[in-house]
Amino acid sequence: MQAIAPISKKFLDDYKVILLDMNSTFMFGEDRFAESEDFFATYQRLGGNRLTRVAVDAAIRNCYHGMCADYMDAGKIDDFPALAEGLHRYGACEESDIPPLEMVFTQHELGHIPAEYAACLQRLSRSHRLGVVSNIWAKKSSWLTEFSRVGIADIWHTKVFSSDSRSMKPSPRLFQEAVGCFDVPLSDIVFVGDSLRVDVEPAKLFGLATVWIDSSALEHPMADCVVRSLLELETLGV
């Protein structure tokens, strides 16, 4: 009689809930604020016509650099400015110019979700409850539109975006908001993200199992699992 091969167990089988970071986890090409970016062209494409190229470029760049400094400031994780505040404070923008410049900033902050990652998330949603916990600076509407475009708008049990509040990962408030949507112990939840500082380390300190997405796939004491991509995690055995 032929022996029956044992059923292989996957890493994710130990969990009922998967919480995911977004940028560089399943969304890519985000945060396009390099010196080569043409913010004025985006401004014109979106219908802006009052400001000059120099003014638009200075407003977006100064806002970005000022908010980057806040992002690295541990004292600001629960007092992070809204994008409109950043444009006013660091970009020296007049109130009437803030809405169109918010749209410009949003277009450069927003990434895209490849089809293979959307398909992976759809498959995971059939075996697990999913939540997204993401740091974004602009309002979330454009990200929700991208979710709809790739067919993942309805797979989430919770969507926690930092721009809905003044808290920013690694603040535990965002993790608390997310896990509060599920009636399971913390041991049934795993958090997946690409950043040690704002994803893996704070999630582990909060009491969650963690997966670090890193191209080198080197082990780290705060990560229960290290993979090169979310696609690799989906079928990873233990």
C-alpha cells in the first residue's frame, strides 16, 4: 500500500487574522518626491493655474521635507500634522492654495497595486480575516479608489489609515484600533510589513506575531518570519 504523504502546514495556518502594512508590502511605486519629479505638471494636469512652477515646487518639497522630519520624531507619533497643516506650516501656503496642492501631493504619495498582489490578497481573504494598517499623509480617498480599481475594496474587515487621526505607526494606537475590530486573542493575529521601525518592532511589542518583508530575507529577533515578498509568504510552509 502506498504511504499517504503528510499534509504540509503553511506558516499562515496558525493565524485567523492577518494585518498588513500597505506601502512596499502590496502597494508599490509610492512616495515619488525625488528631485526629478515635476510637481508643476501634476498641478496643471489637475486644473491648477494660479501658482507658478517655482511656488508649486517649493510648497510640495518643503512640505515633504518638513513632514519627513516629523515622521522621524518619536515625540510626534501621536501628534502628526495633517497634510493641510504641513502645507501651511512647512510649505507656507495660503489657505486658498492648500486644496489643489493637497491633490498634487496625493498623486505623488499614491502608489499602485500590481494585479498579482491583488489576486494574492483576494486568496488570503478566503482563508483569513484581513486588515490594513498603513501610514499615509494625504486623505485616504485616493487609496480606496485604488483598492476598488484592483478589486480588493471589499476584502477588508478593517482599514486603519494614519491620516484619519493624528497617530502614526509606530504608535500603538493604530494597532489597538485594528485589533479591536476582531474578537480573537492577539495570538491569533499576525502583522505583515516591510519596515522594522514602524511595522515589525511595534507590532511585536504590542503582542502580535510578525512577518518582515525584506529583500535580503535576513533573520531578525523581532520577526517570527522573514520573506522577500507577500507572494512568498502565501505559500510558505513550516
